[in-house]
Amino acid sequence: MAKSLGYPKDISAKMKGAGMERFLKSPNITGWLLASPLALVLALFLILPIILIVVVSFWSATEFSIVPDFSFENYAFLFGSSVTYTVFLNTFKYAAITWAITLILGFTIAYFLAFHVRSQTWQTALFLLCTIPFWTSNIIRMISWIPFLGRNGLANETLISWGVIDAPLEWLLFSDFSVILAFVHLYTLFMVVPIFNTMMRIDRSLLEAATDAGASGFQTLVNVILPLTKPGIMIGSIFVVTLVMGDFITVRFMSGSQSANVGRLISNDIALLQYPSAAATAVVLLGTVLMMISAMLRLVDIRKEL
Amino acid sequence: MRTGHDLELAAVTKRYAGGAVAVDAVSHLFPAGSYVCLLGPSGCGKSSTLRMIAGHETVTAGNILLSGKDVTTLPPARRGTAMMFQNYALFPHLSVIDNVAFSLKMKGVDTDTRRKRASSLLELVDMTAYGDRLPAQLSGGQQQRVALARALITDPQVLLLDEPLSALDPFLRIRMRAELKRLQRELGISFIHVTHGQDEALALADQIVVMNKARIEQAGAARDVFNAPATEFVARFMGGHNVLALPRGRFALRADAVRLGPEGTEAVVTGVEYQGAHVAMTARITGDQEILALIPEAQFFTDPKSPGNAVRLAWDDHLLHPLTQ
């Protein structure tokens, strides 16, 4: 066609090339192209599985078969059963207690590291010390509590030999205590890191300005450091809350299968091949966690931290 | 004249753990109600001196007295001083008015009272309209006014300013400098202002304290320090001076006292710089000494010189100011 319009062939090809080049160089297109690999990965490995779970949650199941369907029976069963509420409540309880303890511990540790450790070498060294538990796997860290907390474990034997107690404490292991202890052990660092990070960005002259204005150490903490650390606290809280809400293995090991949370509900369903029921529970859990996070994000603007 | 609110440093020394001496036995009397500039190159100890007066740095040895009371070990808020920080150090999460009212909140003053007091201070610095804004929404000059108001709300006898104008652009710097001077006159309290700019110090200070290598090199009225520099360091640091090594000793000679003349010392022009009102001409005389001459512009251009030209430089001998070192 180009020839009939009177253009030599190569010029027409060059024009086409230039058009393509201009198309590729337009800032909009570059942006889309740069974002697409991540978008593709997320679509394939996050969005698609979630859609599948939502779809499966409407299927129906008998003892031996799963039938593609659009029924609300899984949800109806879930919301009709008192077990669901007990288990969700238990999960909230774990999340709330773990959150409170990791927050207090995390804030204190981060505060100490950021404001009381003067030399940077020591800061780095102590910070690495905090990560030591993470050098080994999650499961091993949990299991290593068992010989320590058991009826004839180190803790009980030490307490008995000191004469603090006469009989071994039963609640040390396979109890809510041990579950929360393991959670705190596992997740405190997730609170320390973002809070420490935010604290390190606080301009030290602000603390001097507070002192100059007559603020005591505690007043500076409450009026200056705490408000400025909020974004870090919020990011740490999101980590801890989502991790605890979604956990099932810690609760199983540390409670000796005596306590339940939503994760265990799902894992039990899967073990019984009740995929639709597991999917429905997962959808409800996902919705709950998303609501919790959006409520938390409403309280504090974390964009400055990202 | 000694009045009640003088600030006195007596052999104040700051030695760091490593052994480095930041301030070496500095003694000085800051008269009440005066504008004093601590002037010196970076690392000369002027900021450490200020921070020790403020109480943000411990004093290794010596005493700081304010109104006749030893405040050396008192916490910053109980000294009667207030500090304005170099980067203003406004609390980013508090509105302008809450920033200003911060110290009253720490004292437990109720909200209405402290806001009323903060408003009156915002009025003093002409920032009433910005009370509800956050510091990030203000320009550099506005942030500085807020920082001033916050420092002044404690009714200090001495306001300490750590390079307050260094973060501003040149135009704003000159405007804020006039403002600082006006405030100091109105309030009648002492301002101690740390700076490394001699023009800033000359413009503002009733008294200039030139520091070098952890010691006070010279202190006195701005005009005395400029016209009669005690040492070669002061002469060079204040600028506008030539330091001449003559057989009789070393002398400071103001650059604007050097004339181009038909007679005088022979010299070769090495550089010519047009500066508006003046032309700064550098020339080399025998003994490899460079001399700077500030020549009124009109006069220079009646017979312009260029580098390489031979000229004769003259000055009145009574303008040679002997230097001690």
C-alpha cells in the first residue's frame, strides 16, 4: 500500500518504527509495562486463588463427593453453628492478647535500641541479637518450648528445687499460656522492626526541644515519641494481628490440640476433604481480617512510612 | 554595667570522652539585654558553648551563672534560658498553636489558658493566621517564627539561637535578621546567636564574640572587633582586611583603606572583581604578599586595571593596626 501512496518502502517502515517507539516511550505505557510483571504475578498467584476459594465456598459437598454448585449451605452451616462463634472468639482472644504483649515488648525494645543505645555498633549488634530466634525454623522454635515447659520440664523442676511450688504447674504447657507464649516468641520481632525503624527517623533535636520546654522523660515519651511512632506501631500491629489470625500450627502444637482457632477449623476441614466448608471458613476469616486492617488504617496514616 | 540578669561563663570547659576539647576554659560576661553573636568557623566550639548554656550539653569544668545563680547543673527548662534550634525542631504532629503551647502543657496549664497565651505569642511573631496548620504546611521563614514563639513562651531571660538563619534563602535571611533584632529590642532580653557569617554578626550584634579552636579570640562591640582585630585570625575571619607582614611587625589594614596612587608600594595586579559599589582588586607586592584593595567603582573605572598591570598602592600609616599574633 505504501508504494501506491508514493512513499518508498523503507521510509514507510521507518515511520512505523517511529510510531512504535513513540508508543513505547509515552509515560503512560512505560508505567503500565513496568507494573505489569508484578501485576501478572499477583493476579496469577493471589487474585486467582482467592477467586477460586470464593467459588469453591459456594459448592456443596457430601461425605464422599464435592459438587460444583451455587448454594449458601456452607455459610448457613458456618453461621448457624455455635462452634464457629466460640472458635472465632478464641482467635480474637489470641490476637488481642498477643498484640498487647508484643506491642509493649516491641515498643520497649525498640525504644531502648533507638534512644538509649548510643553507639551504632551496639545498636546493630543488639538488633541482630533480636533476630537470632529466626535463624531456625518456626516449628523447631515452638517444639523447643516443650522440654522447657513440660510437667517434668526445666521450668517446673527449677521452681520445685527453689521451693517456689510443691507440685508441677499444669498450665505451663498445652494451655492458652503456652500458645500465647509461643506467639509472643515468634512475632515480637515483627513489632520491634517497624517501630524501631520509625523511631530512628525521629529527629533527635525534637527530644532536645521537648527537654528545653520542660518535658520530663515520660512526658517526652507520651507527647512526642509515641505520636511520632504511631505509623510504625500500626505496621507492626498489622503484621502481628494478621499472622496470629491466620495461624493454625502454633495453636495445634502449643495447646496439645486442646484449643482451637479459625486456622485449625480450616485445616480440620481440609483433612476431612471438606474443601467447600474450608473455603467458606477461609472467606469469612479473610473478610474479618481485612475489616480489622481497614479499621486500623483508618486510625493512623501509614503512608509516610512506605 | 552589671544588672540582675547577666549571664556569666567562668572557665567553662567541654571535654569529650575521647579527650577532644570542644570548649577550653572560656570565660565571658554577657550583659543583660544585649544581642551577642558567637562567631567562628565550624568546629570552633561556638555551638558547644551555646548548648552548654542551654543545658543540652554537660559542662566538664567551670560554671555558668545566670542572674547571679549557678545554673551549671540545672535542667534546661529551669535555667531561664530557651533555645531555638537550627532546624527549628518543631513537633511535626502538633499544630502551630500546640507547638507554641507545648511547654505550658508540660507544666500542666489548662487548654484555654495555654492557647490564649500561645495566641498572643503568635501575634508577636505575626503568625496568628496559621495557628491551626501543621509545621509541614509552613515555609521556612514561617517555621522559624513559630520556633521563636515557642522558645519565647517560657519567658526566658536569655534566648539562645543556634544558626537560626542558615536554613533560609538570602533574601529571607536579611528580612528575618531585621525581625530578630526588632524582637530583641522590644523584649529587652538577651539574645545569644551562634553564626559563622561575619556579615550576620556585624548586622545584628551589640557584642561579637569571635571564637577559634575552643577559645575566645576576641570579644567586643561589633565596630571595635571589625576595626581593631586583635589577632591575625580575627582580621582574616572578619574579612575586608589585609594582614601585612612588615619589618616592624604584623598589621591589619582594611581593604578599603588601600588606594591606587601615583606613588606608593609597587605591585602587580593579579585579579579584578567587580562587586557593584566597589571593585575588589588583588595585587602582589614584594615579598610575595597579596594585597586586597577595595576601590570605589567610579574611581576604578576612570583608569581601569587588568591582571598583569603594574600599579602603585598607598595607604596612610596611621590606619595600620598592629596585631598581637
